[in-house]
Amino acid sequence: MALYTTLEAATFAQLSEAYGLGPVREFLGIPQGSINSNYRLVTASGRYFVRHTTVRSAADLRFEADLLSLLNESHCPAPRLVSTREGQPFLELEGGRVSVFAWLPGEELTRAQLTPEHLEGLGMELGKLHRVTLSFSGSRTNPYGPEVVRGWLEGLRQHPDAELSSIAGELEGYLTRAEQERGGLDPRGVIHADLFMDNVKWLGDRVSALFDFEMACRDAYGLDVAITLNAWCFDNGQYRPELCRGLLRGYQVERSLVPVEREHLFGHALFGAVRYTASRIRDFHLSGLPPDKLAPKDFRTYLARARALSAMGPGGLRALAGV
């Protein structure tokens, strides 16, 4: 959600015509995230979220569109994708592909606002997502699996910055341990894969929407749980057990973890911490974009998670999360 591609007024007029949205009233860039260029668009027919991507394939976007259609039909709190006049889920425009979503109601919570009840509600929605998508036939491999992450780390280990090179070596060790602590027997299905705090809207204490499904793919359900736990339950250098337990308690209202998922929770969490440390180094720390084009995210917050997990081990995390 950075601003890699600048879309001008004439482009938005063309886009609005293609989607039948009416005259454009205003548009504003949103300099957050790391991959796409996103805008808030206001037209005569309402407010919309516009995403321009130069990296996602047509197959990726159709997978996302079909998934969102199922979630909408199942009354899951997910975005509504707007189709073009011709009924297409995206538009080829300005050297990339544009997707348009109805603007989502609600607010994002701050870390200081979080309670176990919030995490329980979030866990229930994540469990419902995993349960509802059992009927989904679309297929997409996780584009950020361990082989990709290891390739990132090998590149970073050659970086001339001694600190980054050293951290890359440390992360390679964590990645090896993570892969030893998780296996191929975990139940798999459609996962969100990126359920961060800025990808959830709330109306009061209720989840109003899970959004940003661009990372959605087929992988282990436990990985989705662990990524969410890492994102929401770590604060001031440590995991908060009351939040971890709230998340897992809510999740299991909708879908119970099987024993192998409990055993592999640590491996998934450690992999997630390594993956996001590495991607934040690549996408933010080493980015040449100024702050008004890319809101920064510090890789050290995820390095701290990896170090905390390594210190506590599998048993420590299971005890922390109450599983």
C-alpha cells in the first residue's frame, strides 16, 4: 500500500467511467504497506478503495475475487470487490492492474486499546474464515514460503552493511529451527496470511471487516493463527499471554486445533517472525522511497519476536497461549 505508481486525475476519470462510479470528486494516496499503490477515491456514487499493482498476476487477482465472493455470500466480514461495467474483477491500467473495493466502515484499533475480548472476537472470525472456505476450490501457492525467505536471507547476508549481514545470518538459523519444528502433516486450506492490525476494521468491540486478502493462499491453518498471534499479541518486547489465550480461545469456538497444530505452533510463529523481519528489511529499510510515499515499518520489532520465540521454545509458547 505504498505509492509506487502515481495516478493522475485523468486516470481516475477513466477508471470511474470503466467501473460506472460516476464523476470523480476527489482522490488521495495512502502511503502505507509495501507492495501496491493505494488510493481513496470519492465519486458521485460513494467512497472506494483503489489498489494498483504491478506485481500481481491476473490469476492471483481472480483467486482473490472468487474468494471474496464466497466470503460475501457466507456473510463473513470481508470487502466487497466492485466489478467493471463488463463484469471483470480488475482493469488493466497504467502499466498494472487496478482493483476497486467499496470503502469499509469502522476503525482500526491501537495496540493500547486491545483487550482479551478483542482477540477472542478476532480469533472467532479467523476460525470462521478457515471453516467457511472449506468449500472453496480456488488454488494459489503461498508466494512467500520458506524457500523464498531463505533466498532473501542469502541475499541480505551479502549486504555491505555489517549489521544487516549479521542479522541475516541470525535469521537463517531461526529459519532452520522453524522448519525443524513444523511439518507437512498440518491441516491446510485457504488462509489470509497477513492478518495485521491495519487489516481489520472494528465497529465498537465487534470486527466489521477483515481485509487486504492479497496474500491469501493455500497453506497450513496453523501458520495463519501464528502470523495473527505475532501481529496482535506482542507488545513492549514480549508476548502478552492474556491476548494470546484470547485469540486461541476465540479461534477454537469455530475450529478446534488438532494435536499436530498445537505441536507446530512454535515453528509457524518463528517462521512468521523471520519472514516479516526479512520482508521489512527489503521493503522498508532498504527502500529508496521517501516517508510521504511509503510509511516506514521497523524490522526490529519482528526481530524481537524471533528472539523472544527462540528463547521460550515450543513448550514456552504453548504454555503462553494455553494450548
